Amino acid sequence: MKGKTDSAEEIIRILRQANTGGTAQSVCRKHHVSAQPFYRWKKENIELKKMLAESMLLHRVLKEANSKICRPIDEKRPCITLSRREGYTV
């Protein structure tokens, strides 16, 4: 039998309560959630945070590399970026 499905907002609220000092057991008991989904949510949340950090780092590196390669002549005519010269669109 399937249990109840918690919304993303509820899951985030539960995980934040556990991070702000509450124990995992007390938070689970308060929200009527067993430990298994709680730790699964926590693991997924950690993986999502890592993916976001990697994406943000890649964005920063590409932005920095593009700014060194491409300098606009004037503000009215922006330069052709590396991605456009290579045939990629942003």
C-alpha cells in the first residue's frame, strides 16, 4: 500500500527543522514520517545541492573565460561570443 505523498515544500520544511537543531527522530515523530523516507529525502537533497554547486561553478568559469576572450568594441555592438563562433547558442 502506498503511503501519503508529501509536497516539495513540506519535505524542505521537515529537512530544515532537522538542520536547525531538532533531532531526526523528533522531527519525524512530529510530522508522522518514518525514518526511511526522511533519510532518503536528506540524501536526495544533498545530491541536488552538489549538482547546483557544480552548475554554478561551471557557469562562473564559462562567464570568466568568455569575458577574457570577448571584449565589446562599444556598448551598441556587442562582440560575438565564443559560443556563437563555435556554432552554439546561449
